[in-house]
Amino acid sequence: MISAIGNNVQEAYVNLSNAKSGIGKVNYLTTRYKDEYVLGEVKLSNEQLMDLIGDHSPALNRTSLLGIAAAKEALKHSGIDLKDGMRTGLISSTTVAGMCKTELFYGEMVSDGKHLEVLDAHDCGESTEEIADHLGVKDFVTTISTACSSAANAVMLGCRMIKHGMLDRAIVGGVDSLSKFTFNGFNTLMILDKEWCKPFDENRKGLNLGEAGAFIVIESEAALKKRKGKALAKVIGYANSNDAYHQTASSPDGIGATTAIKQALEMSGLSPAQIDYINMHGTGTPNNDQSESKATVNVFGNAIPKFSSTKAYTGHTLAAAAGVEAVISVLSLQNNKIFPNLNFTTPISEFGLVPVTKVTDATINNVLSNSFGFGGNCSSLVLSKV
Amino acid sequence: MGKKAYIIGSGCISPQNSTDPNYFFETVNGPDTDHFNAVEPSYKEHINPNMLRRMGRAIKMGASAARMAVTEAGVENVDAIISGTGLGCFEDSEKFLLAIINNDEQFLTPTSFIQSTHNTVGSQVALIMQCKQYNYTYVHRGFSFDSCVMDALMSIEEGKKNILIGGIEEHTPIYIELYRKAKKLNADNSHKYYEGKTKGMQMGEGSAFFVVSDEKKNAVSAIEGIGVAYKPESTEEFTEKLNSFLKSKNTDLGKTDLVLFGISGDKDHDKYLLETLPLASKNSATGYFKHLCGDHHTAGSFAMWLANKIIEKQRIPDAVKINAVPKEKINSVLIINGYIGINYSFTLLTKC
Amino acid sequence: MDALIEKLKGQIIEQLNLAEVKPADINPDAPLFGDGLGLDSIDALELIVLLEKHYGIKIQNPADGKKIFESVRTMAQFIKDQGKS
């Protein structure tokens, strides 16, 4: 994983444990608003990212660079040898894809016919193929784009393909770099906070955008045994549903989110009381946090598990968000630690829910991770200790 | 995976008159020199005008094709909506992008940004149908629609009943001009694609949606399975992937009645398909389709619509035919598709 | 005021791409949202940009739109009050 809180999982773990946010003033994104807003940027230039992955090909855009860096780390950490005859797939997700570069050159492409090679790397699939080719994945590749729930859906697809015997293992997650396009897009929706976001706070004003690449490697039990590997966690439940309420907003009743959480729990075979921690979607927008709080109350009633949103660490990394949060959830399981919901002071009056606000030691056996996106797309994952 | 996905409804918007239910290639629209434009229906018949006012063409095409498929299937609702698009809602993306560039990030409005999101078609269809179920959008180049088919087959195996799947692609005048400047388009219309004489693609657009079901109902054909090959490095590797797919479906190239090739007219990109064509032509009828829908990421959805029609009519239109090995019956159609020489897929349909 | 209302009607139709609607169809006192023209929260954001683009008025908090965009008349009144008509 590479994000605003570090260039790898270890760095992220240190920052998470020290309640140190990666959101700050804008250093890399070109925008006329750079002095007005804060962003969760990865703290490396494109050149430095190229050094990190050891490839200076000019065809690589920031999205691909972040994806390659993260996926390489995940695969290395898994100890898997891709040449061992098992079938491995790469399921990535993105919303920005090559737009981070297209937006810099489109004007000149149109007026002067220059930089036309940028076109080849504009689409979402291209970044996935760059990652696959850098890793050497050949058996299966695909890309999902369902806005901010994308990476959760990638995890879910990977699990299903393994269950159906189509793959032995899959590298799943997502990647999005910051772009003028998405930044201005969210700005027109008037849901950006100019200061640090305050998820689940009564006075929350909006989200901070971030960028990240985040992948996990999932493997069938048989394949894991065969290579005598050791798992970090298990995915025991997942679900996707749709709010069908509004093009961008979530329903005030949290219908889609409630369904996703309930179905994921049902599949996991756990009762709500067995969830030790919820990593919320918690973007910090008035709408999301209201809807998600409602869904949480719908499912858990008065017995709300400990919860936090980690968006105030990383910013909202869109398609990568659920990948980032899957990694953070695994860190919670491994270390029996809850990473806090930063910047929180006042509960939302309608619900009175109070997140975990300090780094907290607790026995964590099962984690629920939520991710919701534009178009009413709602996904939940249940991860548990091995 | 053993279960089939029965096609119980379809809708197709393409450069041909495919929205006319009686149309079967009696007339054929050729390219506009180096690209194809979709023949768009009157959208008001399919979409509420208050929703229509915000929609770009990709969304209109997708939502209408989806509506046609659902109407033909005669189902109230579906258990999943799975869409595929390589470029997404490009018209809106371009509009928002040019507004950013031309107004220096000022006076921007949210509508084109919202519509530019890749999963807009799937979520608009969900909104229109009030479908609160599983909703995925695949955005992987030539695999965008193939991933939908694969997901639908898995979903049926998992117990879902009716699933809406579809592919959507649109181009814009600027995008075509950029492709032209980059010398990626083919304006030479003096050869058939399968002659392997030309370079470049003839870009197309359109949308085809299907309701697939776990039950036969009134279906004329069923999807038996799909296989993919990612960047095969040699003909041997390509052939090995194709054969292992066919073997998994207990068939082989010689046993399929019709093989439809996604030949694009770019002789380099078409290499593996052109090499497979004579092998297929030995015992099977062969045909092609990208000269009808144009080349785009989800041209495979048009091919599926075509294959289903051919099975229904039990006749191969002359416009499609390459080699007409006479077949009494068309019980099986294999679609061998390719996208710019990197993404290949094999889809097998059989008559019910 | 009436001239401003008529001008606004045209600008609203253009900004929101209300192809089916003519200025005469819009009652200046009818609600823009809900029952009236059937606009929604995305349209509200579009109207905020309309005010900025044509009248130089910046609205920082989208929640303020609720009162301003009640009807074409309240919109016109708001513009007048801002001294921007």
C-alpha cells in the first residue's frame, strides 16, 4: 500500500499508531486552488515513484505508478512465486485512471496534435495492464469502476472467482491518483472541506481527497496449504447492493448500506455482536456520515461496535479507499489495535454515535469494513483473524 | 461451472438499424470513412424526459438498450445489473475536462462530472428500475463486456435468477479526430477486413444489453461459457487458450456450427484471428462483425446480440458471412473476439 | 423585477437543459423543487453556478440555496438584494 501515510504498509502502520495524519498542503497536484485546500497526497513526485519501482518509462502515469508500487509490495509480502503453476489473477479498480495525465495534455492534443501517445494510457484498463505486466500476471486481468466502493468490489470478485475454482489466488484492490478532474468535480458538488475532514462530527463540512494504491493478495485454502504459506486474515463475508435513491447522494434511511452490511454479516455467519470493530466509509460529508450512521443503527441497534473512519489519515482515495481500509483492517486484526477517527469532537445529534478517538488496544477477531460510492453503490466486507 | 445463462431478452443500439425488431441486415450501413456512428432511436420512448435532459449519449444508449432488453424479457425486475464499458461516459468526461481547461478551473458545474463517472449507466438503470441489488461496472478495455458475461455465469451459479448485462461505448468528434491524427484509424474501404490488407481500426460505438436467466423460458439461445486470453505471446499460446476453453465445454473448433471473428481490419492486431480463420473455415461456417458495429471496447456485446439473432433466425446474413460451409442447423456459435491485439475472448452460445 | 424574472427563466432553462420547458410554462411563484419544475439537489448546485457566472454572486454553503431557490421570484429578489441585478 502506498498512500498519504506512507510508501508501504510498515510506514502506514507507524503513522496510524501515532495518530499522524498524512493530509496536508498541496505539493504535487497542479491546480489554481492549491493554497486553499488540503489533500492526502503520496509524498513522492512521479520521478521518485519511478525510482521506487525501478522503471522510468515515460508511458507510466501517476495512477499506474501508485498501482505498481502497491501491488509489488503486496505480492512480495505474500511470498508467492507466480511461476509455480497456480492460476493468479489481478483485479484492480480505478476511477481516475489516465485522466491524471490526459488533463495536462488534452488541450495541446486537440489544438496541435501533440502528445497523442497519452491517449493510449487514458482508459482504466491500461493502468491494470501496466500493473499486471510489471508483476507478470497473465492468467486473468480485469478492472472495476464503481466509484468509491470499487476496491471492495474487486476483493469480492476475487473471492468469488476463487470459490468458483476459476483462480487459485488473486491480487485485488484499487488505485487512484489525484487529478484536477476529480478535485474540481468534487468541488462542484460542494462537498470538500478546506480544512481537515471531521468524519461523524456534528460540524463536519465535507471530505478531503487523497490518493493511494492498495492491494491485498487472496488465496484459496488449498493453494495456501500447498505452498505452506501463512495467511494474515480471512475474508469471510462480502456483499454489494444499490441504494437506487439518487445519482450521487446516499439515502437518508441508509437502505443500500443496511442491505450490504446485513448480507455481508449473514454470509460471514457472525452475529452483529461478534463484530469487534467497524472501519467506516466515513468520508466526512454531511450526507454520507448521516446515511452510514443510520445504516449502522439499523443493523446494530443499541449495541454499536467500536468504530472509526480512517479517512482523516489518508483522505478519501476513491477507488482505492476500500483497498486502503482492507489493509488497515488487517493491521487491526494482526495487532489488536483500533486506529482512531481523527478530528472528532461532537457527535451527530440525530444519532449520538461516538467513534474511537484514540489509538486503542482491544481484542479484534472480526472487522466489518464499509465502502459506499456514487450511483448508490454499497459494499461491505467482513475480515477475520486466521 | 455447469449452469448456462439463457438469453431471454436483448436490446441493441448500433451503427445498424438494430433497434428495429424485424431488422436482419437487409440493408447495411457502412462506415463514415474511418468510423461508425450509432443509429440512435428516439430516446423519449425509453427514458423519462426529466432524466433524459442530463444524460450524455452513452447513458442514453445504455439505458435505452437496457430498457429494450428488460421489456423483451418481460421481467419485473432483475437480481443484478452488470455493465461493461472501456471508456465510460466519454462525452461528459470530455465536456468537464474542456471546461476545466478553457475556464481555468472556474464556473464548473457538477452535471457533466457526475455523468462522467464510469458506473453512471449501471446506476441510472438501477435508479430507473429501482433495482437495489448487485450493481457492478467493468472497465477493462476489450474485457469490459466479457467480465460481465463471466460475472453473470457466476451469479447464476450462486442462485441469482435474472441478470441484466450489457456493454456501452461512445465516441466524440474530438476523440475520433485525435485517433485520426495518431494514425490509428483506417480509411481504406477497398478491402474486406478478413483479407488482412489494411492497418488501423474503424472506430464504432453502441450498446447491447441482455437479460440472462437461470431458466430457459422463451430463450432461443444460452451462453455456455466464456474464456479469455490476455496478451498471448504467440499463436501457440493463443490456440492453446482457445482449445482449452473449448475442451472445458466438451467441444472443439470443428464442432461449432458458426464461428464469428472480431476481426477489426488492422492486420497486425488481427494476426491470431486471421491465423485461426482458415482452421475454423474447414468444418464450420465463419463470419465477422466489426464492419457492422465498428471497433470498440465492447464490440463483443454487439456480437452476442448478432449470434443470438442468427440462432433465432437459423440463417447467417450475407453481410456477416466469410465462408459458408453449408450447415443444416445453427446449434452453436463461437465468438472469437480480440481488442487491439491484447485482449481476446471466446464465448460459446448454443441453441435452446 | 419582471424583466429580471424573465431573464432568469431563460437562464434556468439553458443551465438545466430543460429542453421541454418554455419560459411561459414557468410560474415565477411556483416552487422550483419538488412539485413545481421537479428539480433536485444537483440542479441546486447548477443554480449556484448560474448565480456566480451571470451575477457574480458566490454562495459558499449549499444549504443556503434552499431559501434562495424556492421560486424564480425569490431568486430574483435575492439577486436584487445583493445589488447585482
